[in-house]
Amino acid sequence: MSLELYGRAVLIEDLPGEGLRAGDVGVVVEHYEARGEIPEGYELEFFSARGETVAGVSVPAIAVRAADSHELLTVRRFRAS
């Protein structure tokens, strides 16, 4: 699976250390190819409803999926741990 650079990606697992939850939507800012024992992954940036960056994380490809054109974004309080 390869997500589009600068496309939206949806977390499919919680990242409690970052204050992020499954269903949060981020933007793909980097793609990392698998190398040996290191799996394919992505660097994602997450934004507040006002457009400010609230988190940047590296995740394995199995932790995200592409956003679907039939999904809506929602708003929740963000608290980084």
C-alpha cells in the first residue's frame, strides 16, 4: 500500500503517547520504503481545526489507511501527552 504524498491518511490505531486516536486524519509528508527489517512507513502531520500543526509522527504503513472520499472530518479536543 502506498499513500499519496500530501494526501490525507487516517490512523487505524491509537497513539496515546502523541495524544492521537484511531480515526484522526493527518497529511502524509514523507514515505519510507521498507529496508531489511525496517517496515514501510510514513511521516504524518496533524493539524488543529485552525490549521496549526499539533503533532508530527512516524508510523508503520500498517497503522494508517487512505482517507475515503465519503468520510467526513470531525472535531475533538486535542491533548498531547
